[in-house]
Amino acid sequence: MPLPKGEVRITLSQAAQVVPNEPTATTLWNWQEYGLRGIRLEVERVGTRISTSEKAVKRFLKLVSDRVEADRKQVRARREKRSTSRVAS
């Protein structure tokens, strides 16, 4: 999938430096190939080369962060529902 026009293409190694804790390029490759929590890193392939952009990495991290927060809210809601149903019994 092509990246939006106007975004500067960078290698996965360069993109890894944008991410806090600087994961390896292999980690970013896994994110684009398999995803994380159902979300894949946007990349552009030209031949055997894979590139992404700093903005794509930031979008990916934001989406994953939002997904984690939504999952936490669901877990809290389920726990509250269970605890209130036990009290009512």
C-alpha cells in the first residue's frame, strides 16, 4: 500500500530510531508483516525494498495506544459487571 504523497520515505532501520526504546528494524518488519493488536504499520514496497515514514510510525503507535486503552476499558467494565452481579446474588 503506497504511503500518502508528501511523506518522506525512510527505511525500517531509520524508523526504529523514531520509536521510543528504539526497537530493532526486525520488530518494525514484524509490525508491518503481522501487525500488533490487529494493526499493521503502513509501508511501501518497491521491489525488495520496504520503506515507511515517520508520520506512518506515529500513526501506528497512536492507533496501537488507543487500542490498548480501549481494551483496558473493556476489561474494567467486565470486572465491574462481575463484581456487581456477585454482590446482587
